[in-house]
Amino acid sequence: PSTSKQTVKMEEAARVYSDRKTAYKQQVENLLQTYTRVLVVDADNVTSNQMHQIRAALRGRAIVLMGKNTMLRYIMTQYAKTTGNAQYVKLAALCKLNVGLVFTNDDLREVRDLLLANRKEASARVGAIAPCDVTVPAGPTSLEPTQTSFFQALQIPTKINKGSIEILNDVQIITEGMKCGASEVALLNKLNIRPFSYGLVLKNIYDDGSIFGPSVLDLTESDIAEFIQDSITEIASLSMAAGFLTKAAIPHLIANAFKDCLAIAATTEYSFPQAKEMLEFLADPSKFAVASAAPAGGAAPAAAAAPEPEEEEEEEEADFDLFG
């Protein structure tokens, strides 16, 4: 076995790579050395012209790298062995299917937004997997009554209105994840509906050795603060229930100890400065009742000073007889 391993190593060392592969290997290693953040994106249905536009939009902020997955995995694995940094093996494992790598040191959310801004609308194609549901909206169309066969094949209710076909109800004709049929594609083209949009879709994020999903970029600072606060509360509850001291439980333990000291001071003659106000209240509750009533009583003189309304004098009844 040891001899066979040595033979493989000798063959690897003796293998001569083309200038194109050597230059590509050097490019990948330079990118790994320069950038610490990599966006792994899905490049399905992205045309060469659209890729050129994406590269232009990211110029100066990020670099898009495409290539064969086997070559990328090999280069990254060898680079991890050379540098002693095994974190690049995680990135190599993400190079599957039709993916590309976006290298950057900028804000990941801003780079993601640039990728989303460069998505392009596209027509449905026969046999293509639908990335979303497609619904034909109700309303008039520009199609002549002779073309009702397309709607009948898809069981779409229609009527003839002013010499053209009118769709009566919204109808979903394509479901996400299903293949687009010939009838559905023909109808969408006749209605001039471009239901899909394609671009580089973010799949995974590599950030200095850590890997996480794209949903992390949607978190705000308030979400992170709330998550940390909830975690601290759970740690404190678990710590107090288990009797295991942690930093999160110390404020609660101090507060509970202070309450116990107040209870002891209330039932004994022992006192300390922080319990003085409580003991005074227990000794003479009326004292605090007068103090709390003082602000309300202060408004009494002002109300008393207000002049009382004069009573209206009753008019004397006239001395006359209604019936003479």
C-alpha cells in the first residue's frame, strides 16, 4: 500500500498541466489569498451577455469566477494542504452542480443586492423547470376568437367580448418545480407574458472559514439584539433552575438576595440603609399616605379660590289671571 501511494504521488508530481490550467490555478489561489468572503451562486439559465453585465456591475467590488467543479475542488484542496488552512475544504465541498464563486471583501448584503438587481425577465421554454408559479390573469386579451383552442386545452374559461377573447378567472397554468409544457408556453407567448426571471442565485456564503445560508443577510441589528437578549434570558433561567452559577444569572441572584434581606429586616430588628424607607413605611403607613395625597391637596386652595357662581334670582310670578 505504501508503494502504491508513493507511485501516485510521483505521477502527480510528474504530471504536466497546460498553460491554461496553470494560469487558472494561479488565479484561484490569488483570489483565495486576497479575499476572505465568497458567495456561492447558482448560474442556471444565465446567458453570456447577462454574465458580462453582472461582471460590469460588480467591477471594483467583487470578482465572479466560473469553472469546472472538479478543477475547483482539486485546486482548493491542494491549496488547503499547502497553506495548512483546512477551512478551504469546506468551500471546495460547495462546488457542486452549475455554480459560480463571487469573491469579495465588501459588505455581503450590498453585493447580494447587486446580484438581484441584475436579474433579467425571460420567457417560458418547453421542458424548462419552472422557478415559480405562473398565473394567467383575468381580463381582455388581444387574441382573436379563432384562437380559443389554446384556452380550451388548458381548461381556461373564456368568452368573446368586442371581437376578442376575454379570460373570466385567474388560472394557474404552471406550478413551481414542474416542467413547462408546450401548450402553456405557447399560450404565454401569445399573451406576451414573460413569467420568469433569471440571474445568479445565492446559495451559500463562505466568510473566513464559516459557512451559512443566504437568509442570514436579511437579519437586522434589532433582530440580532433580540436574539441575544432571548438567549441570555434562557441561560439565566436554566442557570437558576440548575443551581449553576453563570454571568447571566448574577443580576437575578443579587436581586433575589436583596429581597431576602428586606424580608429579614421586616421581620427582625436588623436594619441597613437600603431598607430604611421600607421600615419607615411599615412603621407608619399613614405618613406615606399623607405625602402621596399632598400633590392632590395642593390643587384644593386654587379650586377654592375660584369664585362661586352666583345663584340666579328666581323671577317673581306675575299676578295675572290667564282667563281674565
